[in-house]
Amino acid sequence: MPEASVNKGIDRLRAGVVEACRELAGAGLVLGSAGNVSARAGDLVVVTPTGAQLATVAEDELAVVGLDGTLVDGPLLPTSELPLHLAVYRSFDAAGAVVHTHPPMATAVACVADELPCIHYTLLTLGGAIRVAPYATFGTEELAASVVDALRGRSAVLMGGHGAVTHGADIAAATAATQLLEWACGVYVHACAIGTPRVLDDDEQATVAAALAGYGAPAPASPAPPHLAPLR
């Protein structure tokens, strides 16, 4: 790919990452520097730098790294959670962006539960019940491996005593997954305060999964009315 095209792609990713950071901070899903965001283009990853305040991070502060972690561009070192981001990209071909946050409700659930059960049908868009990856020290390969294992078949995971990770085809999808996860965790916490949340059974989940398979699909082409049909 020509260098100019690569640069344009990286510039788009930089803008997208900064926009996502602003959105996450504005929604209260990150506090200060407690979170990191990345997006991938081929063998390159644009990622927030270590210690970055997500509410104010600028495009020219972002780091660009290879899939092996080598710094390619940027004035600052990448986030300490880089091993986690790279592990997700290496493990899931469809991952085009990764969002790691410490959202209040999601983190609360991750501190007390082994999973977020499938209490609402929208969780099927993330793969179903959300697993809680066992606690491991931030920035370690152990944490990265734990998260990847819990992400199998899912686009979101909770991290024991830590926070949450989501991935998506692009930065918008990964950000939306984080927002949905936090909302669902909030519903779960409130439901637990009222009583015992009812979990969708296997048949109910299968029915929703089948319905979601056609969600957003284009309508089939309709035959043209006789007066608009092409002449032969």
C-alpha cells in the first residue's frame, strides 16, 4: 500500500481514537488516565499513550506501534496496557479497535461476580453472558492472556477487581460495546437490589440470536411495478 494511503489511514484512526476518548470521558466511563483506547489498520495500531488524560488527549500525542509492540511513531510511550491490546488483535481477526475502561457499574460487578448473566436480550449482541476474567496485575502478559481467554465468543469482558475491555470492527463499535456493557451492569446492580434478576434461558437466547442474525440487513429487492419495468 502506498505510504500516502497508509498515512491517511493512520490519520483517520488518530481522529477516531481521540473522538472515542472524549466520548468515553464525557459519559463518565473513564476517570482521568484510568483507561486506554486503540484502533488497528493492518499491522499498525494507534493507541493512547501512558498516563494520558482521555478527556484531553490530542491526536499528536498518540503512539503508533507495530503488532510486535515496536514504537513506530509518536512522542510518548504507549499505554502500559499495550500487551492487552495487542493480545486482542492477535487473537481476534475481526478486532479493529479495543477499548479498556474502568466504568463504575461494570467495575462494581467485576469486583463481586464471576459473570454478568444474560438478564437482557441486548447482551446477545456482545455474545451473551459476560465472563469476569480473573484478577492479574495491570500491564502484564498474565492479564492479557486472562482477558483473551474470557473474550472467546464475546466482544466484551469484565476484569476482576479492575474494569472492562471491549472490541469491535471499528472504534465506534468498540465504544458502543463499552456503553452497552456499562448500561447492562447498571441494570443488573439495580435489579439485584430489588430481588433476584431473571436470566434468559437457552431457548430464549437462541430465539434472540436468530432474530439478531437478520438485524440491520437490507430489504430484499422488490420487482419493479409494470409501468417501470424495463422494455425488452
